[in-house]
Amino acid sequence: MDLAQISQRVSYTELVYQRVNKKLNIELSKPAIEALVQAVLSDATTTIERRGKNYYVSSVTRQVQLVVNAGNFRLITVNKL
């Protein structure tokens, strides 16, 4: 699996928008969160690792790590690096 495929298939739930804002301690709109995720997924310096049932997509540039379910491509959370 590569970043382009994840970028095309990533999906969001209502809960994940709240979780992202809470974990990053910011208040972004839904489109802004989706733009952040797409920016991380399109960055050439982003790394991806599959551990178990999740992809861990890390961006040193933006200092965040996306956790994406490998089965349904739902964004689970975003962690600060």
C-alpha cells in the first residue's frame, strides 16, 4: 500500500474530527482537518508503516502521525510527534 492509495481511500467519522482537535489541542473545521490529512499524505517526506491492522503515517514536516485502519481506510486518530 502506498500513500497515494491511502489518500484516495481515506474516510472520516464524526467522532474522528473531534478526536483530532482534542489530540492536537486545536480547533480546526472538518475541511481543514481533511486538508491537513491530504497534505500529510501528499508530502514526499512522509513515511508509512503497517503495524497490525493499522497504517502509521508520519510527517516530520508537520510533526504529526496519522493512524489509519488498514481494512476500511478510516482515519482513527492523529498524534503529535
